[in-house]
Amino acid sequence: MDFPRRGFLTLGLLALLGTSPVSAEPASIVVASTTSTEQSGLFKHILPAFAAKTGIAVKVVALGTGQALDAARRGDADVVLVHDRPAEDAFVAQGFAKARFDVMYNDFVLVGPKGDPAGARGTDITAALRKVAAAKAPFVSRGDRSGTHSAELRAWKEAGIDLAAVKGEWYRDVGQGMGPALNTASALDAYLLADRGTWLAFKNRGDLAILVEGDKRLFNPYGVMLVDTDKHPAVKVKEGQAFIDWLVSPEGQASIAAYRIGGEQLFFPSAGAVRAP
């Protein structure tokens, strides 16, 4: 008996591919983001809700903000979620994204030994850093071009401190993420600028405590951007935009707000309008 031509071709293809048709791979995107969003536990909290709603899996590449933006510039990510507003604005101006969207904010805090040998405790970050530098008290810097590192460098500059001229053995540049930097500060009883979210999730605090908080200059906004296909045509626009739309939707914003450690909220939704804490 002769098979119809279409049936013959179908059987031939199945023979080449196996005994059953190949199922389509599930939709997925790569998000380059900061270590703070991962190490704080935020992504573990919100991504299952996004995947359940959309069927889109998210692979997070956690880097310092500068490195995350570089990965996106190379086309190694579909979406970037970071926290360095000047660098984000430059990313858009350079044509790597068409727009930036506010997602959330938290704040930076200066942590240090509970005994506070430099006398830095208070609500003024610039005054605190001047005291740390004057005392040459141990200070740990991420030194990794992250959003936190950029904020730290801006704070030193606003304090009128020329780091290149004054830093010595007291200033430890570790070139690592927030978690390892906190571990180093804990081991050395050193001062450190940290984002509050990672600090709240950090367990190995040793003798460290928050010494400076509440300064408006420590406000820390996060933005999200879809990498532009004009630069990288392989970007998964539909899936990446779906992730951004969900983050800034009432559902996504509520999921961000619901994430707490020890009853304390780590990130505050800001889609639509950013307010300083």
C-alpha cells in the first residue's frame, strides 16, 4: 500500500528526529542585575510568581551594576535591572535601551563596629566619612563598579575627601559583591557602605551594626531596561517586555512590597513616581 506523500514526509522527519515530535523549548530570558537583588533574596521571592503567570523562565546573571550594564552592552542579556541612575541614563543615551522604568527603591546604610571607634554614628553620611578618614579606621569598599561602589565614591567626593590622596592600608578595596564585602567587613571590624536589603538578609554580622541611616543622599532607586534590538537583534523583546510590564504592574509591585525579612520590608515599589524614603 502506498502512503500519501505528506504522510511519507512526516514519517521520514520523525525518523530523523526520533519517535516523537520535538517539543518547543519553554520561553526564557536573561536578566543582568545587581548582586543586591539576588543576595537579598528578592528574586527568589518574585520570580516564581512571574513564571507562574507568564510561563517565562528568568535566568539571573548577578553582577555589580557596571558589569551588568557591560553584559547588556555585549548582548549577553535581554533585560537589565540595576541601581546607578547616572549609569542607567548613559545606557539609554548611548542607544542600548529606548527607555528606563522605575521599579523600586531602598536605601544605603553605613555599617561599622558597634563601638564606633571613628565616632561616625549619626544621620550625615558626609560627616561620618570625614571622621572615618581622619581616624584611618578600617573601611571596606566593594571596588567593583557596582551601584553601591558608585554611591560610595560619590559620598566620599561630597565629603570633600580625595581618596587617591588619603587612602592607605585602612581602606580595603575588595573588588567583590555585597555579600563578600560584608563578610570582609565583619572579619575586620570595618566600616562599609551597604544597601539595606542585603544587610537585612546578611547573617554573619559579627560586631557590625548600622551607624548612619536616613540621609537623603543615601536614597537608592532601581531601574529596569529592555536591551534595544537596534544594537542586538537577538534580544527577546516579547518576553523581556513581559517581564518589565509585570514588574511595574500592580501585581509585580505588590510582590516586591510583600518581601520581608524579620517583618521588615526590604524594597519599596516606585513604578510611576519615585519618592525619597
